[in-house]
Amino acid sequence: MSIRAKWIALMVAVVVLLVGMQVYYGNIGGTSGQSASPETTFDWWIYSGTSSEYYGNYAENPAIQYTLRKGWGPEEKGIALNFLQPPPGSEADNYSTMIASGDLPDIIDAVICDPPALMVENGYAIELTDYVEEYMPNYKALVHSNHEVYINTVHVDADGKEHYYNIATVSDGYGTVFQGFMYRRDWIVKYGTNPITGAAFTGGYTDPNDVDSWADDVVFPSGGTDPKYISDWEWMFEIFTRAQADLGITGKYCMSLYYPGFTWSGGLLSCFGGGVNVWYQDADSKVHFGGNEEPFKTYLQCMHSWYEKGWLDHDFNQRTSDAFYQIDSTSVRQGMIGMWNG
């Protein structure tokens, strides 16, 4: 392994914990980083960056700034990161072209990649086992102390040898949320009415220059200021339908849905009283398949009803090149969709 490849592997241990699970690429038949004394530059392809309302370049991310202020390796050398971001809507094509051409950057966002083990097998990624063994004893101990983390992080081969292909982000609780459903609150204000009094809603930005200054008096059927039940969502969908009709938006839908029809992390599916459409083990060590259980059936019935009413994208199952939180991103960014995963 080259010195540069070792540099990248050493970066993995910390950078991944800051910005999420990534697959780290070696200098294989493609773009090579450029040395800049005393720094080393790494090219990093990211699937999508943060809204330009917050900062114009992903390198301005506070977590990245923290990383760049630190020294790395035995000599505590600094590093520089050059972020490559495809234009919105072209992410999948950009990634496919990059892989097909073999012109690879040093680091690639793993959200759209094949599983890490397969990337290592194909010679695109670096296995991290040796580095976990040498530099991450606390992480290894943590993984071994939690069976759920272990089975989702460590690959054990036929000879019983453990392999680490990726680094899991482990934290106490959920202080931050990676993704979730977002909705057009402004449409609810303009096209909805109070479900109790029938009065029109009011709301808007108290400071046009501050994206966090939104305030309104929206009330949902469940009585709160935020949606709590599936019935609240259906109330929103009716409002979104009226909004789209008034705005002349045709051929669209109310809610964006991942192309398999659900997400394996639970997502909306967990709201129906059960787990996900995978195998799982209960407290009595009995194995179940969630797809055969009543909650998943109820979920499918609800999705079918929404589909028939036109609330779901009728082409959702064809959007196989989109990441689950970027489905039909062009329509979302154009403001045509009422609810989406963001």
C-alpha cells in the first residue's frame, strides 16, 4: 500500500465520525491528490452539499473546519480537502461516469455506492481492518460490547477472521437527525384553515433575511402545532393538492417516496406499529420477518390508498438511481412537491 493510501486510511478513523459513514478510496487509476507543503490535499466527491443559504462551499462546514485545524499522522501534518459536488439532479449520472471512467478522487461519499465489502473486493476501496486493530482499540472494544453494532459493522469470513470495511457512527441518543420528512409549511398557511375554528392561518418570515425567522399559527387536526398522526399527514395532502391546483402544477404529487416503497431504517413504516421489512430477532431469540407481519401489511394498505388518490409519485419505483433522500430532487427544488425526504 502506498504512503498516500495509508494517509487516507488514517483519515478515516476520525473524519468518518464527523461527517457520517463514507467509503474511502485509494489512489487507483484516477485523480491523485497534490502535495502542498506542509499540507496534503485530498479530493472528496460528495453526493450533495448543504443549502447555499448556509455556506457556499462544503469546505465551510464547521465539522470540516475543525478537521482541517488538526494535525494528522506521526508528524502531525495538516491536510486540505477539495470538495467535488455534482449539480443537483445529475448526481447519479456523475457518479456512474466517474466509476466507469476510473478517474476516481481520493474519497467518495458512500450514500450511492455498492456495499463497502464489495467496493474493497473490486479494488476501489481500502479495507480498514489493520488500522482498526492498530489505532482504534476503544472503537473495537465498543463494537464488541454491542451485538447490534457488531453484526452491522464487522464482517466475519469463513475462516472466522474479522474484517472492518467501514466505520460506524455510534452515539448516545439522537442529538442530531441525519434526515427526515420535510413539508411546505407555507402552503398550509396559504391554502389551509384551522380545523377547529375554520379561520385562515397567518404566517411568514419576521425577517426576510433570516431563514430561521419563520412564524405561524398553524394547528393540526390532532391539536398540536406539528403533525403527530397519519391523519395529520392526510390533512396536509389535501391542502397540498389544493395548492398545486391553484399554482397550475400538473403531473406532480404530494409526497416523495423511496423507490422500494419504504426505507430499511424504518422511516414512515415505524409509524404503523412495527419494525421494518427485514429479518429480526426478538427478546426470546425467535427470528421473525417483518414483511410478513401485520404492521407492514397496514403500511402497504395505507400507501396503496395514497397512491390511488394521487398523493404519491406514480413513477416512484422507477427512480432507482436516486438516493433515498434525493428522490426527484429537481421537482423538490422547484417547489412543486408538498412533502419530501430531506
